[in-house]
Amino acid sequence: MRKIFSLILAFAFVCMPANAQFLKNLGNAINKAATSSKSSQQSQQSQQPQQNQQDTQKAPQKQSGKVYYVSNAGGARADGLSAATSKKDIQAVLNLIRDNGEDGATIRVCEGNYLGYMNSGFIEIYNWVTIEGGWNADFTERNPLKYITKMEPTQEQQGHNTSKGMIHVNRALDEVGCKTPKGTLVIDGIFFNLGLENNYMPADPSDPRNGCPSDKFETGRLLDNPQQQPQHQIFYSDGWIAGNVIIRNCLILNGVYCGLQFCNRCGEVEICNNVFVGNRMSAVRITGGDKYGEASHVHFHHNTVAFSWCRDKEQGDMGYGYECMTYINCDLHNNIFACNNYAAIARTHVLSGPDTPIENKRKTNIFDNAFFMNPSDLQLPGAGGGKWTNVKVENFEDLEERIVPKVEGNFEIQKGDAFIDALDPDYLEAYANLKVLTSSSFNPNSAANLYRQAHGMNMQGSETIRPSMYGNRYNFDWALKLFGAKAGYGAQLPK
């Protein structure tokens, strides 16, 4: 098109140098033709699958830099652009930012419990934003431990949040093939507690089926049948996140399907100064989006991770504090890992076969961390296959430098340490004395089995598994005591 225009333009200058109107009309005609061609291309693109449209038609978002305000006392129709005109719903602001195509906005949220649109129990993020909790009512002071901003759904939310994470990152923050971060998502000073929505056995210690160690417990054991529980994590991404993620000064409490679980396509992930308690399966699991592990990196530091519970009441797998996933490098330092049910840190996901050279380049640095009463401080694949290799902190320096290049400064917390006093003493005592009792009953000569034998059917028996505790709800106020429990290690007092 440009070549044709140039030739015609040259001809016009030679043949009709005075005819300016001709050139104007010619330019209009060319623009009209270009517009028509563009419309035709867009029409052809509209015939592509919806996912391809999302990948190819993402326009750059405006960097607004706006500050929005949210308060339970705010108005549904307010603009949210000042403390006096705050909106009452975080999701309403997120939707406004999405509709305006804005990135880089900050949402300040004052103390209170926020449950999303129509109290559905989750919020969904479509843009690169900062959500900042811990503000007082008039937004003149911020202190996350004093002015508690939380998301604490109850059983009234069951069925409304389906498979959405309490913080649910929409796939709008992804871009297939993206190699550099598109933006930064920040969650700061929000306290998440799923313990009032989960389903537990009764808080009745008189019946061993309940897994309730004493009358000082809020609940019995967690029901481990997936169909009996909410179907969502606390922080979850719909697709990959193609940018930086920062999660700090947060409480991640009583998660039933992991605490933080997401995939990072490219960017820096910083998780710092958070408290993770009572999460099932894994407190943190982050997968990288680059096969060679070069596009993503996790910086996990100054977090307290305690009482991560196994996948089911048999307590035979998972139950990790931090789970090192493939395609991503990570640095773990100045954290406290305490009483995690299976292992404090798991590096059990590995690449093999033709991808072994890629796996050998993956770096997991574990240094200057404190450990307390974990069955295993680091879990690795078995050297000869079969069972896992469980490593205690005193043996970390014996690890292959290829697997853990930086490993100095880790230690076991000793009896009498002030950190231990910050743990719920009843919960800790019950965990220290945890037992899983298994009994089975099989009688080949029972009337039922004789009948089954006679009709060519398999004989049957029964097995009963009764843990003394499993995933019982951890108290919210006791969890808050873990901020600042040990100077320099674990979550410090939020600034």
C-alpha cells in the first residue's frame, strides 16, 4: 500500500503540482482503503477461537496511578476516589478499573470483613493493581495488626464461590509467549481465614471419631472428603500470571486446598512477612512458566509457616510448608517452618529423562531459616527410587551443591525460645502427641463373605482410621501472635 501511494504521489507532483485538492482527496481515499482493510482483518480474527482473541487483541492498559478507597461504610454508587466517597465493595472497584482499562491503581481498604460482590466470598482481579489493607476508618493511619482488614467467609458463602480462590487472578493477566513482566500485582495487609467456611467434625472430645483432642479446640478434625469441602484455594490464578507478584503482611489461615497456588509465566515473585497456619496440602506452591526456569524467580523470606496438614486423615502424603515446583528458581531465607505435618520444604517435583540437563540448572537456595518440630525439614526424591529422602536441618550442608547451592545459617529452634510461646499451646501439645490409629476387620468365614465366595464375588473387610487430630481450625487471634514472634526470623511486625 505504501509503495502504491508513493508512486501515485510522485506522479501527482509531476503532472499536477498545483492541484492540492487532488492530493487531499487521494489521501482520504487511501486512508479509507486502509481502514477497510483493517476492518476486514478484524472480521477474520473474530472467526478465531475465543482464546486466540484474548492472546492477540490485548491492548496496552493505561497506567492510571489512581488511588481508590474502600470501606464497609462506603457507598455502592460512590466513585471511590476519596476517603469521603469510598466504595463499600473491593470487587466494585476492581470492575471499575477493568472497565476503564487501568493498570497501576492502588486500592486502600479500611478495617472490616470484605466478601466480594453480593458477599459471594471471593474477589476477582483483572488488572495490575495494589490492594492495601490495614487502614483506619478515615484513612489517616495504616497498621494491619491494629486495623484488621480481612476476608473471612462463613458457610453462608458455600456454593457461591465455587472454584474461585478468595483472591482469584483472572487470565487477563496472562499473555502467551510473554518473556518480560507486563506489570506488578501487590496484595498487602489482608488477613485471609477460610476456617469458618470449612467443614469439620464436632468439637466433642468424648467421641474419638471426631479427632478433637480437648474441649479447648474450636473444631474437631477436618473432613477430608473433597466433596465435603469448599472447592477453592485462598490465592489462585485462573491461568498464568505474566508479571511480578508481591504478597506481604498477610495472614493465610486454614486453607483447605493450599494457601497460595499459582503459575508465574515471567517475573519476580516476592512473598514476605506473611503468616501461614493450618493450610492443607501445601502452604505455598508456585510453578514457573519457562521450561528453562529463567523467566521466573521466587523470593520467599521472613514468613512464618506452621501446621501445614497432609492431604487426608491418613496423613501419608503432602502437608508441605513450601513446595518447590519445576521451571522456577527460588531463594528461601529468614523464614520459620514449624510443625508442618509432612515436611517443611519439599523439592520432590523434578524433571527427568531428556529434561535432566534443564533440571540440573534449577537453583533452590535455602539459608538462614529456623525450623521447629517438622518430621522432615527438607524432602527430596529417593536416591534409588521408592521412598522420599527426608533431611533434617543439621544435615543440610551434606546436600549436593547442584541442588541447593546456598545452604548456610539454617538451625533448629530450641526449647525455651520465645517463638514457641507464640504458638497456641493446646494446639501445639495435641500436635506433639498426634496419633493415627488404624484398625481393620476381616473375617473370611463371616456369613457375608461365605455368601460372596459362593457367588464368585470378592470378600470384604473394613478399615477404620482415627487420627487424634487432623487439620483442626487454628484460632485467628493466636495466628496474629506469630507476627513479630522472633526478631529477624519469620513474619515481623508489619510496617
